[in-house]
Amino acid sequence: MSITFVVGTGRCGSTMLSRALQAHPDVLSMNEFFTSVACRGTLGFGDRQVDGREFWAVLGGPVRPLDAIAASAYPMPELLYPYGSGRFRPETGVPTVSHMTLPALTDTPDALYDALADAVSGWPSRTLPDQYRALFADLRRRENTSVVVERSGASLAFLPALRAMFPEARFVHLSRSGPDVALSMSRHIGFRALLLRTEAMALLGLASPFELGPEHVRLLPDHLAHLADDVDCDLVMRSPIPLAAFGAFWSRLVVRGVEELAHVPADRRMSLSYEEILDDPEGQFARLAAFAGADPHPGWLRGAAASVLRTDRPPVTDPDTLTACEPGTRALAHQATLFADTADTADTAGAVDTADAVPAATR
């Protein structure tokens, strides 16, 4: 089974890319899957043994940060679940996989959720990565697709965990100009909340923003205290966050991501930029499809290219933001020289389909 991860900082054209992949007849597009999982903290990462019931508890449990945003007055376009008509309500908890992943696969996400719950809960015990492989294989059979592409916003943050769990996977680094990303992040409630949680993490000396808990409320200043228990979306949007802070956040993700991608074998890594897609959408989508092991169907290419919208915004000129983005900009330039882009020469035809290796209990 061919698995490709599209990793990036978020706000870099990745949602546009997911929409294009969802339209490809051969691609199982796992939209925002591991970002959703990451909102559960460390539960969804590592190589521990879990049985089907434990695994489904990770995927089917509620995600309070996403629930709070879904119930707020601040739209987050990545949240695709039909909150007004679906069975689940953000006030009482929407399953992890239902906010963004299942609605990208089907118009009836509750029915798919029920089918998966029945199947997955009975799976035998195995490592967490093998449970994910079994899930991808199950969904691939249901959707009649041949390759798996997972794309999550801010996934450079957990790239080391993805590499450790899926050493066989291919990786596409999707990037965009840092100042433009910073501006987009500054207007996005999800990234504003993430940046504030990262600030709280630093103040408390925690290793992960998802380690925040109710016990930390009294230790944090007022503008961060709510994040330790729930998410006050009004406060998140009102909090004064300098644009340069988002530029620095972008730089940190890019610098660490480029360092990690340098260890990926050359035939299993590819770089792609938002600006390249705007300039040559059909050519870049064709490269991506071929790299992931999917046929670049002409009809799909035309449709995907037609879905690309160019928005002309004035350039970011704030000097502090430009300075904050310099480390990330240098890292991207270094990446261009560090490894040759092998997307056009990668041996995608040799991708091994391991569906037959999935235990029969998952079929």
C-alpha cells in the first residue's frame, strides 16, 4: 500500500491541495487526519500495542479544541462535518475523525463512522502504526482507491512521529512564502489558538501544547488560562498577537521540518510550493499524482487546475515579520540545494501494495 504524507506549516495551500486530491478517483485522501489525532495529545502517536477497541477510542473520542471552535461564531473552513444536521453536536462532542476526515470522503459521514466503529472495534491487538495501516487499507477498499495520501495542516510539527511510525512512506513538503503564511495564520482561529497554546506550553515548560490541563489554569495569565481547560474563542480572537509571532512560528516549523526531511531517502521526498501550483497547476498536480503512485488523469488534472484560485493581496511589509521569517526562508533555500527534487524520476511503479498483508480480521 502506497502511503504519501503532504506535510507543511498550514495556510500554505494545503486545503486547496486536499480538495484536488479528493477528486482523484485513485486517491484515498485522508484530509486533516493526523491533525485531528494530534488534538488528542500523545494518544495517537507511538508504537504501543492497542486492540481495536482502544484504537477506536482514539479515533472516536471527542476533541474539545475543535468542538469549541465548531460551536463558536468564528468559522474554520477545515471543519467539514454537517454540524446542523448530523447526529453529533459540538456542545456534547464530535468524534475525532468526524470533524474533518470522514466528511471529505463521503456525504454521509455518520454512516461511515458507524460502519468503521463496528469493524474497527473488533480488530485484534497490534502496534498503533499497524492499526493505522489497517484503517487505511479498510477505507481504501470501501472507497475503491489504490493509494493513500494524508494531508494535515501544521504537520511539520509531528513529522518526526510520522517518520517513525511509517518508515516506508513518501513525503511531500508543501511550502509557501513565510510572510503570506503569517498573515493568513493571524486571521485563522485554529492557528491563533495553537500559537497561544504554544505560548502557554513555553511558560509552563511543557513538551507539548496538548499536555495543558485544568491543573495549569491558576499558573497561567488570564489570556492563556482558558486554554488549559477549554477554548474561549472570543478571547482567542481578541488576544493581541503580533504578526511577527506568526512569522517566527512559521520559521520554527520550516527549519525543523527541513532538518527532518533531509533524513528521508531522496526517492521518497518531494518539494512543492503554493507559488508553483499557482503558476503551473496542471504540471504540479501531475508531478504530485505521479509521485504518490496515482495516474495523472487528464480529466482530473483539468478539474484540479480549474479549482485553483489566485488571490491578489498586498505584500506583507512589516519589518519585524519579515525578519522573523528569515530563518524559514533560508531553510527553504537550503532545502532546494540539499536534495534534488526527484518527483519526476521516482520509481512509483515499484510501490508495493501490502493490502494482502493486513490480517484477515480487518477485511
